[in-house]
Amino acid sequence: MNDSLTPFHTFHLPAKASQIIEFTTVEQLLCEWQKAVSSQQPVLILGQGSNVLFLEDFDGVVLVNKLKGIAHREDEQFHYLHVQGGENWHELVKWTLEHNMAGLENLALIPGVAGSAPIQNIGAYGVEFERVCDFVDVLNLRTGERFKLSKAECGFGYRESVFKHQYRDEFAIISVGIKLPKAWQPVLSYGSLTQFDPQTVTPKQVFDEVCAVRSSKLPNPDEFGNAGSFFKNPVISAELFAQVQAKFPTIPNYPQPDGSVKLAAGWLIDQTGLKGFQIGGAAVHTQQALVLINKENATGADVAQLAKEVRRRVREKFGVEIQPEVRFMGRTGEVNSDEITR
């Protein structure tokens, strides 16, 4: 085991894999996956490793997605993009704006590749991937069959999709279809975006504001390794929210269509006074409490221990459970992050 995973994930932890292979075609992906499985090795497919925490060395083959290409067509009402899974997400957002296509600007600076976007149903500033998804192209790694899932078939929810369940193992997302309406409607419901006038704002202004806010809060992974937002924003019942709000009247909250209420995990952590708190080489970021960083040669165990302490403090103060958004990887594959940090 000598292939270093440090450059292949944004936490930049000192983990290794038995073998790391970058694939540029679907045929190569299929061949390498089947070869590894037939030799009874665990396999992990990575994009940019921006949502992964390696708890230890990975005892198998890591396949890195380098599928590239963007195809565009349009009709009177929509732009349609067919984007290969290895395309950098933020570069895609920039590309659409440079070509006068709006709709992705709220999702600027989210790290990762296009093929990972549906798995988490990535979202920011009031927009989720689901809003722009047309279809997802999937590969059955065991049989080589390719098939297309419509948006409805993807089972999207908050940081949720079928790609975390029935299509989690033995399947790979090879490309995504994105559909952007030509009649652009800005989404200005979150944070500092509310300052803009929907009648006069431009997609570029929204993009610039999102980039400025994210850059001010999120550390550069090359400076301090991190995976962006470490925890999901908790969604709680109206009854529990009433109890919490009675004690903390200024708590930011976002009522959901089903009557539940979404809370800001970053705010909850901030209120526990944990900014800057450190375990081993892992720390809570001083600018944004939602981000855990590799401050001083952290190990995966340091980060997991820190996440557990953050959860405990939030639970004790608010009676609210927050869960990791980041996927935890063990020696042979993904492990349950909720159990490890509970």
C-alpha cells in the first residue's frame, strides 16, 4: 500500500490506498472496477474527494473520475446541458454564465465534480441540484448496462437521493443532464442575497455575491484541508422548534412546506462557543463553525472525534441532533458516520 490519497481529497489527510487509477472513459472505469472486484478488492470511485473523510488507509482500489465534456442544445424555452461526471462543478457554473445561461449561480464555489452533485443533491442559498436536474446517466458496473433516470426517479430530498440507497453500490454516475429556463427567475431568499432587487439583479451579481460570502467563510483546502460544510442543517418538528425558540428567541429558522423547520447548523455550533476548538490536529474553523479543518496534520480519527464532540455540545445545549454531511470511509468502504460520531 503506497499510493497516497492526500492529494485526492480536500481534507488532505495522510491516508493511502492499495492503488489509485484515474479514468477518462466509461470503458476504462468498467474494466478497472470489474478487475478489482474479480480480485476481491474493495473499490471506491472518487470525484474531487470534496465530501469524503478517510478514517484510515483504504485497503483497495480508488478510481478517480476524469470524464470530461459539456454538450449544449436549446429550444425556445430552455438550455439543455449534458455534462460528463468528471467536470469540475464550479468551473461548470462559470462556463454557463460566460455563455449567457443563468440558473446555477447560487451553487457557485461548491467543491466537487458534476457526477457527485446528484448524490448529495447539493444545495446552497435556496437552490438545490434537483431544481436544475433534467436526468442522470447511470452505469451498472457489474453488467455494463447504461440507463437514464429522470429527475423524479432520483428520489431527491435534503442532501438525499437514490444514489445513497439502491444505486449506492455497484453503480456509477457517468453524466448529468441540466435544464436551465431562458426566463430566469433569481432566487434571493437566503443571507445577503436578500439585499438585491429581483427586478434589476443580474445572474453575475448573484454569482459574485455567493463567491464573496463563501470565500470569506470557507478556508481554502490547500491552506487548511476541509470538506466544506461538515454537518447537515437539521430539520426538526414544529413542536421541538417551539421549545427551542422559547429558550433562544433569535434562532435563525426556515419553515418547510411540510410544517417542519430547518435550522442553521453553523449557528447552533457557533452558540456553543466551539469556534477554534481543537482535538488533535483537527479544529472547528474560526470563521465558519460548520467547517471542520485539518489544522495541524490531523488524522481521520481526530476529525471524527471532533465531530462527535461538536454533536454532543449542540445536543446538550439545544436538544437538537446534527448529523455529518460528509461521507466517512473505512478500510474497505463507506461506514456509518452517524454511528461513529453519535
